[in-house]
Amino acid sequence: MALSIGSKAPTIQLPSTSDRLFRLEDYLGKPLILFFYPKDFTKGCTAEACEFRDQFTEFRDMEVPVFGISRDDIPTHERFKEAYKLPFDLLSDSDGKVCKAYDALVPLIKMPKRVTYLLDAQHHIAGVFEGLFENKKHVSAMIAQLGKS
């Protein structure tokens, strides 16, 4: 079960495809989207990442940064980002600690779940969508949630 609406988002410090450490606190004062996904280059994850890519102008126009998080390493993320022309950064949670803190880790197999969070400007959970087989619905759910804000 995903984190509850209104709860404070756990702190994040992860390597990023931007060649610098992503720190959630650096984005305080602005809403953002974190989407957790199982693995680069898999069918469902590619569809989800490409849907975020295809709808990216909506998020950019609302000034809402988007970040994808999986346990893949940075070189794999860089290849994935390049192959599909992703306009947002991917973050590497190689040990799964951030996935676990966001209740986005399948316990026995330690693979990230497919869950997307909208964080408000103070980094409380403002929206959440969870669904392993609803790749493209994560994006539309976040756009709908932002429309309510």
C-alpha cells in the first residue's frame, strides 16, 4: 500500500542522470512527481516512461519536475534515457532504501512497484497512483490531480 495523502514525503538523496546528486530538499517550495518503476527497458516500464515523455510539456508548463526512480544503475538509466529520448532525470536507488521508504518495493523480491507520487510544494503527498499493469494511467492520474490543485 502506498504512502497516505497528506503524509510527509521521506527524504531522498540519490544519484541522477544529470551527473549530480538529487536531493529532495533542493526542490522545497515546488511540487514534483516521483514515479517508481520496476526496471529499465522492460515493456511496461518503457511504456510508462514514454507516456511521461509524451505528456512532458504539460508538466513543464505547470512547472512540475518529473523524476523516475528504479534500482537500475546510472549507466543503465543513461542508456534508457537516451534510447527513448526521455526529457527528465532518472534516479538510481540501487540498494532499494528509497523505494522501501516510499512503500514502493515488493518485499520478497526487492523489486520496485509501479507507484507514482505527486508531492506538493512542502513535500507532502498530494496524489498517488499505484498499479503495476496500468502503465499509462499513472500520467493521466497525475495530470488530473494537478488540475485539482
